[in-house]
Amino acid sequence: MKKFFTSNKDKVAKVCRPLLMALVFVSLSIGLSSCYVDASWNPEPPSYNTFYDSRLNGYWELVSINNRNVYGDAVNYLYFNGDGRGRYYYFNNGIRYWEYTSYWCQQSASGQSNYQVNLQYESSGSPTTMNYWFSNGRRYLTLQWYNSYGWQTYVYGYYSSYNAPW
């Protein structure tokens, strides 16, 4: 014959175990939902005159903005996977974050470059079109575009082809 309750400890365990399990499941669902990626976010380039420039592939580290060097938490990283997708790595209040990006390239007849890249961040509604060019044997990537603040020039140094910054 099996005893159902042999002590007060068993009674407490019998009541608390389901509550503890429920708390664990709620905590896991909240934690996992913070990593949720919107599967419906799938921007596609226009079907005309676009391509993926393999010279962009890899991880790029921001080194300057408008001719001013960037340090510490102001540094961010761009990753291009070679097939129109990537990631943007950045700091916010000292905490590391990343988000998905989408990109496509096209010929350009304006600016200092013959090429443009259209870069869209997961958190933004539309892509930003930027002129781009390489320097110093493809070790540096310059992105330049015009917005309400004037010309913006970001220079990225090649970081790695395989390793994410974090």
C-alpha cells in the first residue's frame, strides 16, 4: 500500500511543485519571446537591376563617422552574408544587441561611386540607399548618403569573414 502524505513536507511539495513548474514555464515563454523574430519580415529587392556584391561579404567594423574616429560603445558592426541578408550589431547603454538586415546593390550614376547599396534594418520601415566604395585594397568600406542633416559618411574596416563581434 502506497502512502500519499507521510509528512507536512510532502504536503507542501505536492502543492508547490505544480506552482513551481508553472512559474518555470511562464519564465521560459517570456524569455524565449524576447528572442522572437518576426517571420513575416522578409523585404525583397525590386526585381530590376539588382545584385549582391560579393566584395561586401563578411563582418565590417565602424571606424569613423564624417571623418571622426569612433570608439567604445559608438562602434557598430555590419554583416553581409552574400545573399541579401545580414545583421547589424550595436551597443545601447553598454548592452550588446543585434538585428537582422536586408540589402541589395545596384548601379549608380550619382555621387562618388558607381554602386549603391540599399540597406534595410529590421526595426525600420524602408531601406536607406547609400553610395559605397572600397579603399586600401578592400580593407575599408565607405558608405555615404544624404539625409536631413546633410551628407553622412561612415567608414567601416574589414573585421572578419567568419567571426561575429559577439
